[in-house]
Amino acid sequence: MAKRCEICGKGPVAGNNVSHSKVHTKRRFMPNLVTAHIAPKGGGVAQRMRICTRCLRTSTKSA
């Protein structure tokens, strides 16, 4: 399953782990995804989606 938000498209980004001795090794920063029931804007049946917590927060603010 893809680690990607179904609303904004946010996905994993690459970066480095930096140890105390400053050795850089590759790592991935994953988005914080949750499964939520989201109703469409026009009304209707709620749909189950995997969205990031930022989109979840924004959708509850606008509702």
C-alpha cells in the first residue's frame, strides 16, 4: 500500500540520519497517515480514506 495522502498527495521524502560522528546515512521521512471516514462536500455517504493528520485537522476545521 502506498504511503501517500489521498487528499493532498503528501508522500515520503528522503533525508539523512546524522550520527554523533557526523556520518550521514540515508533515511525516509514518512507522512503521518490515518484512516478516516470523510464525507464529500456536497453531502452523501462518508468514504474511508487514508489521509495525513494535517488534512484531517483542516477538514474538521472547515466542517
